[in-house]
Amino acid sequence: MKISNRLKSIAGLVTEKDVIADIGCDHAYLDIYLVKNKIVPKAYVSDVNLNALNNGIKNIKKNHLEREIEAKLCDGIKGIPEEVNTLIISGMGSSTIIKILSNPKLKQIDKMIIQSNNDYYILRKFITSKGYFISHESAVYDNGNYYINIVFLKGHKKYNLKELTYGPILMYSNKNYFEHLYNKQKQILDNIPKYKAYTRLQMKRKALYLKEYAVELLLVPNTQTLTSDAKVQVSSDDIENFINSKTAFVSVNELPQISDQTKEDTNTNDNTSADNNTNNNTNR
């Protein structure tokens, strides 16, 4: 059975140890491919839409795989069996995926293979906050578009803003994808009218960030007038190091307490009242 490069890239991330549930299975092509090629012995497919699920069931029957692939009509992961340890979710936006994963049954899942349509930042941020780390990322080109595969495994790891936005693995492994992304951002920038300066600036910053250009700062000393030559190229690391060098880190216990501030204010008020009484007596 032939499937698209997009689906084949997902199939390559599945192992025989994975007990999979394909959420939003549509035509179930991926699951039929996995079973027929003996990548997994059994699969579960689900969809919240009966018509979509029936399309999958029709294909499952056509391939005589009713015993190997079990179809379930359910909302997200609510109806998946206890033995399922791996989720496959593709062809959806990140907001929809996050809603699906906001379910107590997520605790039974050890592995997720996600191919979202958009908003990879919020997807990475949400799933990693639930006790998963990113073990694999790849970009696959299919029919004129790039699709991003992300594999999440149970475990904890911290990621910075850039890693959550562009992928801690992806941004070092696929130059073609980021070149495509850069050109796309630049094309959008070129089509924004010049009078929309703020919007153009936002898009330009995104495009420059993808090219990893250094940040250009204008140095404006308090005692000098700004000139066109008063600028310097510095990296984001330079900025971070400068901020850290000027920052004192203290324990929460070292911070002033509200009760202490209240006592101080009370003492100040008492002293002020006493001074006023003294002045009044003197005036009398």
C-alpha cells in the first residue's frame, strides 16, 4: 500500500513496542500501512466525527484488518484502551491538539508522535510542561509543503524561548526548512505596505532572527547626542551576560516581608503623630 511522504515519515517513527492510538484517523491509511508492513501487530483508531470514522472503517474492512485495527468513536483520547502507550496525532492545529491532550488519560501515554499544522511554540511549551521531553524532530517536504514531526517521550528537560519556537533539534538539523521559512517571512514582509511600520518591523525581526543575525543596538549616553555612527553589533549572549553581570540574585527569605513594611509604616505614623502633638503644645 502506497502512502504519502508525510504519512510515511510518521510511520518511520513507530516501533514494534508502541501500542498506538491514531487520534483523528480520517481514512486510516497510516494504520493500515503500519499493520500490513508488520511495524505494529495492532492499532487503535479514533475520530469524533462518525462520517470520518466510517471512511476509516471502510478502508480497514477493504484490507481485511478488522481484527488488527479497532475503530472507536470518541472525543480525543477519552475512549482509548488502557494498553495504549503511544499517541499519533496529525493533520490538526496545535490548539485542537492541546485540547485533546488536556485529559487525565494522558498519564498513561509514554510517547507521542505529533505532526501539527501550526503554532509549534505553544505545542512544545504545553507538552513539555506536562512532563515530556523532545526526543526527535524532523521536517518532511510533501506536495509543496513542509510538515514538522515531533516525538515527545516521558521525562523532564528545560527549553529556552528559541528552542520552543524553532525546535531544539530541528533548528540544527534542517537548513532547507529554515531557508524556506525565511523566504516565506521575507515574502510576507515585502507584501506589507510601508505605512504599516510596526507590522513590517515585527516581520523583519522574525526574518532576521531566522538568519541568526547579530542584534544591532544604538548606544545613547546621557551626556551625548545620538549620531548615526553610535552603534555596535552585539550577540544575544552578550546581552544576557551583561544583564546577569548587573543582577543580584537573592533568596526569597532575604526580600522584605509585608509585615515588616507594615510595622515600619506604623512606627513612622506614630512618630509623625507624636511630633504633631509636640508642635501643637508648643504653639499653645
